[in-house]
Amino acid sequence: MSLDIVIFGLSITSSWGNGHATTYRALIGALAQRGHNVTFLERDAPWYREHRDLRRSSEYRICLYRDLREVALRHFELVANADLVIIGSFVPDGAMLADWISTNARGVTAFYDIDTPATLARLRTDGLDYIKPSIIPRFDLYLSFTGGPTLDLIERVYGSPRARPLYCAVDPCFHAPIEIEPKWELGYLGTFSADRQDGLDRLLIAPARALPAKRFVVGGSQYPASIEWPRNIQRIEHLAPRQHAKFYCAQRFTLNVTREDMAAAGYSPSVRLFEAAACGVPIVSDRWPGIETIFKPGEEILIADRTQDVMQVIAGVPEERRRAIAAAARRRVIGAHTAMHRAKQLEDYYDEALDDCRSLGRFKAAE
């Protein structure tokens, strides 16, 4: 069955300063390969306009809009007639847009939260401009980057009729092993976030200071000038997605550091975990609840709590074991965490929601 799918997201055209773009590209590419017709709508924001690394796709349609008035005037029929309409987190004026979608869409509707712990934390405090508690029950699906107990909370506290995990994923066509000689002992890829910086200090910057003869790397934008980087840490301001595989494969180990809200909630794997594993690079990660449901510690991933743990990995993991851990993690990702797996999950969730939509008399059956 071919579905007409409409997705409103933060950005698919620019990966600058956000991880949403790579998530959307992988998922929508897989949906297109499975025969679905997908249109992605994105606010034409100047900060993404200046850093676009995708302008068009041969697999799906990309539409930019200036404001909500333009959406209503130009895309009403598209939204009303779609089989599935999704709006993601952090979409500008998303709460108003979500209200409009849930009022006018006749197919299945979904809120895709790529920032679930941050969303729930702010719903409890100052509120958000991209979703409101009163709107959540009106969506047929709440698709969450966080699994585990958080899903029950979304249904029980916020009234979602159906909260389901839809983790990030990887496209193995773009993230695969490259035969190059590693030049960095440990690297990290991620936009600056204040609530990740303590982990980066402890698990990469401190080891770099203690091991001045070793080379390290940090890739990502928006790091403040006040950070004092050791001389043996190379800084790369931005890496387009097409450069990620080469970046990972030039590291002996790669580091994963989790934001505080996501670490507290657990069950929130970063896309960088899947990308690095697909590239055949062993991962050193901070600890969070549910990580064992993604990778098996000690066999598919290495866990570090302290600076000393990282230094022991660098100095004490034999090459044979390093390669075995990387290979095991790659097998796990290819077997369970590709974009094609997520596309199939989304199809299953869509099928779950059909009866409710039909009972409300607003479902347009896919041809």
C-alpha cells in the first residue's frame, strides 16, 4: 500500500546545529524506497538558509514556507487529503500549526518528538511554542525518541491515545566502514549543549590533557570561545552528513555524551551511536538507563563514568577486542536500527491507528 505522507519538521535542508535533518533524511528516504509519497514542509528560516546542505531530493518533495498563512493557503488540500500527517518537535509556531493540522487532516495524525525529555520538562514549567498539553490527545500517535517508562507517562499524564517509540536510525548506504588509518585516539561529534559539556570535559577534554602525546578531535558548531581546548584536540566547526563516515573512521574510538534530560529519562539513543556503529567504529558512552536495550555493554559498547575509564580504554583495550566490539555493534545496528527498520515501524503504527480514525469518520483510505 502506498501512502501519501506529509511531514512538517524543523529542517531537512540543513544539518547545521541540529540533528533533526539527518533523522528526517534517513527516515523519509526509506519511506520513499518502500513506495510512499512523502512531502516535507519546512519554515524558510534564515539560519538554515545560510547553511543548506540539501536543496532537493529525487526521492521526495521538499516545500519551504514563510509563515502559517502560506501553509493554510497553499497546502490545505495536501494536508486534508494525506493518509498520514506528522509534525515534529521544535517546528516554529508548532503549537498553532499542530492545532490547524489536527483540525483539518482527515487521515492519521502524529506528533514526532525528537526531543522528548526536553519537551516533557518544559511542558511542566514554562511551556512551549511547538506543542501544548491540550493538543497531545488530539493526535492519533505520539512518536517518541525516548522509549521505556516515558511512553506510559505520555499516555497517562498527557492523554495521548498511542505513544510509541520511533528512535533515530542510520542509512547504511551513507554510514559504512572506510579503510583509512585512524589519526585520532578519541573523537566526538555534536553541537554544543551546556548540559552535555560536563560530560565532554570529563570524558574527552580531561583525557586529552592527561595524554598530551595522543590526538583527539571534536566536531560540531556553536561552542563558545571561552572553552580552553588542549592543543592536542583538533576542532572542526561543522561536518556535513556526507563527511561523517570518514570522520568516524579516522578515530580509534568515538565518544557518545548524552544530554541531561535524556540521560535522566533513559532509553534515548543518539543518532551518533548508530552512525558510528554502522561505520565500524567502537563507541565509548556515558551511562544511562536502557542503554543495554540498544547495545550490550562490554561486547557492543564500552561504558565510561570517569576520566580514568576513558584513559583505560585508550591504553588498555587490545586491538583485537577493539575490532570485535566495533563489529558486534555494527551487526546490531544493521539488524535492528536502520532507517528501513524505522519506516516499517512507522507503517505498523499507522496501521494501529486506522480503526480510531475510521470511527471518527475522517479517514481517507489509501488507494
